Amino acid sequence: MVVGRYPIPFKKFDYLIGIVTHEALHRVEWTNLVWKNIESLFDEMKVLHMIMIHKIIYFGEDIYVDMISNKSVLGNYTKTVRDIAIKRYLLSLKPEETTIDELIYLWWLDSFSDKTIAVPDVYKEPLAVLRELTNSLKEVGNLEIGITERCGKRSALYLDAWEKLEGIIGRWKIIDKGLLWYPFNEDGAALAKKKKVSGKQDDHMDDMLHEIETRLAFDSTDITPIIRSVVGDDEKIVPTSRWNFNIPAHPVVDSRLVARLRAIFQNYADRRVMLSRGLLNGRIDKRRLYRASINGRCFQEKQNIPQMDWNICLLIDASGSMRGSNWRMVENTIGTMHKSFIGFQNRLQAYAYFEVDKICMISGLIKKKKLLSIPPSGRTASGQAIIAAAYFMPHDGRRSFIIHITDGESNFGCDVSHGIEYCKEKHVHLVTLGCGYKDREEMAKQYGNTIQFLDHFGQLPNVLEKLLKWTLIYGGKQNSKMIC
């Protein structure tokens, strides 16, 4: 949070102290023991009710440790963090809808507010129960007893509050249905508890655990759960990881091709109409005719400005067979594409994938304005790489396009068909360019009509130029005719 920027701004340092204090007090007050005291009751609950009591315990413990911090000057730091957290939490709420999440927000706000807050009628009864819980938690924090006894009393308070709230809020909507705690074994790995009941409740719990793993993997180096969430329980799935070690690339950029690519984007991209009014010349603007006798500014000009709204991803096979001149040609092509995109709103991504120790590694080749490279090695896990590239493409309404460059069929990881189907599901147009591979029938079986063949890598720059042109004009359809 503060690495690499010195001197550290005092506001950021205060925020950091608040976070450390808050998390440290959770350890000091043994919050995990409170969860374990109630853990056995979770097996008997409905899934939605378990999510509700999770929220009560989670935010109750947050309130409890913050009240402990208020006994000293550290409370000023936790207040800074809490104020920001409350504002962020408010953004997730849906207006004019009665939800558990808004009740938690009102409880959180009420526990530390000096003023009376406006509470809708529907929340008054459950908030009164939670307000009583807050007062009881404050009393427990002031008791001169052992830590285990305080944990036991807090556990009892949460269960008592839930008994009062279950009949009131048991059928309310929940915005965020993620679990806030689950047990850990001695090695720190999460355990999937076996439910005593079977059927839909078990399935729902498994789905929820998979969803949690997938969300955590979004910011992690290990993205295997993301692949599994798309493919399912395919035995061919191999561990997949994002690779952060890169080396600088030194491509030879073709300036003529850069100019041609820029011209393609400007000539064939969608247009956005912009009107300039109040001019001294141009076409007469009937809305400004009254200015003719005043200052003569009664003209307008209509401009059709290119709207660069594409998300384009280059996915490169960096297996061992790509070493040497093939990889240098790919580097030059990426460098040319990168140069031609500078200054436009189009978003260009580039990834390389390869195998190391039976792990599919995916590495970014563009960082801000710098072009990077990696040493090719290992086997080809095209199916999982295509899924990862499509998953991490920004889904912002712009048209998305993946150009996959490989020199052979996929021989590692899940089947390519999973990646192709996932791209269709996410409305991502996928084209695979098979370069210099003799056994074309085998690749055609894997990729179907999404693959186009090149005789050698020297054709790659010109084919990419034609492919982009065809895509801009026809939306990516019938590109087989274009390349052939």
C-alpha cells in the first residue's frame, strides 16, 4: 500500500495504522474462537439463514474490536478506516429495496454515530435488537475476565440476537450471498464441511464454495479455480498460474504496417457525430440565425469522429517449438500492433502461455507502454489459455476480439472446445491463426471453423492487417474467405 512512494502521505499512513489496529485486535480478542463456538450450529441451518448470521457475527465482531480500540488513541485511526469502509459499503446497496445488507449498514452506522440517524419503519424493529446487541458487546469488552470467557459470552449474544431476528428478517433479500467465514484445518487450508442434510442444500453450498474460490482467484496468481468454474470437473485440467517475471522485448517495428493499421482503424471504425456550433463559416445553423446580424456566428460544422471501441487481445503460444525466429517474428508483430494502437481508445492486451513443471503459465506481454517478452518453453495448453484470456478481458460493452497465434495443436490441459464455447458465451470473437504447421487436419478437428492457416510466420503481419480490416467492416464474420 505504501511501497515505493516516499515520503508517505500522513493520511495514507493513518489509514494503514487503522487497518493494522483493527486486524490485530481481531487476533487479540480471538475472533476465530467465537466462530468456532458457533460453527456446529451452521450445519443445521438453511443456507440463506447461515449467510444472515454470518453477517451478524462478522460485523458484530468488527463493531466490538472498534469499540475496544476507542479506549485509547488508536480509536482515531480505526475511525478513519471505518468511515471509508462504510461509504464503500453504501455503494453496494440497492435503493428502495428491503435487504439484510441495508440493515447491517444502518446497524454499523448507528453503533458509532453521535446523532440520531433516520431509519425507515421496516428496519426499526430489527435495528432495536441489534442496538441492544451493540450495548451488550460493549459491556463484555469492559469485563475483567479471561479472553475465552469473553469469547463465550459474545457467542451467546450472537445466538440470542439471531433467535430474536430470525422470525423478523428470515425471508428478507440478500444482495451479497457470499460466506464470510469457513473453517480451516491445521495447515490453514479451507475445509468443505460435510452437511448432515442432502439434496439441493448440499449442491447450493458446493456452488457457493466454488464461487468464493473463483472470486478469490481473480486477484491471485493461481487462477485454476477460474478455469474449473468454466470447464467443470474435467480430469484434464492442469494447474494454471499467472507469471509475473518478464524480460524487456526489443521488437523491430514495421513503420509502414503501423501507418496502414492506423488508417484501417480511422477509415472503418464506427463513427460518432460531433457538432460544432457558433462558427464564422460552414453550413447555416437555423438555431443560430439570430446571430447573423450581431457577430456573424451563425454556422455549424458536423464532424464524424472515429470511435475506437474495440477490446483486442493477442494470445500467443510460447511453447518450446516457438523458439528462435518464430518467436522473434511474433515479438515484431506484437510491437507493431502496440505501436499502431497508441493514441486510440481501443484496448490492446497481449498474453503468452507456456508450460513449466506441468503448470500452465500465462504471462502478460504489455505493461502500460512497455512491451515485454518471455523465453518459450514446454507444451501447449491452448484450451485453458483461451479461457483465461476471455475471462480477463474487460466486459464493458465494447466489442471483444481474441487473435490466437499458435504453431500446433493443443497437447496439454483441457480440450480447446471448452475455450471456444466460453468465448461464444461471453460474445468474444475468437480467431486462431495456425502458422507453419503441416498436420492441418488435426488442428482443424480441434478448432473447427475458428482457425485460419498460414504457410509460414512471415505472412503473419499482413494477415493480421487483413483480419483487422475484415473484422471492422463485417464484424468478424466470414473471415475464412478473407484470409484464403
